[in-house]
Amino acid sequence: MYAQGSPFTGSSGNATLIAEAVAATQGADVVIMALGLGNAVEGEGLDRSYLTFPEPQVALLEAIQNMNG
């Protein structure tokens, strides 16, 4: 099962994507999440001064974590 879950940045449609990802995890024994950054956020000459994930991805991670205990 696959669900996008979150855009790299921004919040457009994020609640819908998170709801779809949470629904996809129902009944799963294991959830594998791939989080990261896109080229628009980090790349050659575009380094970040912080080490946190973008807020949409943090919200997704917390929603999945809360659902699956």
C-alpha cells in the first residue's frame, strides 16, 4: 500500500494527504516511511541552517506515530 502523505514543503492539501496515509496504515503490522527533502529545499549552494524536517513531514510522522502507538 502506498500513500504520499505529505508534500516536501507547504501545507496545500496536507490534511487530506495525511488522512489518506493514516487510512493506509490501518491494520498494518509495519509502516515504512520515507521522509526527506526535495531539491527546492536543499541542494548545491542551497544549504539549510537547521536540521529539522519541514513541518508537513513532521505532522505526517506524528499522525502515523499516534495512530500506531
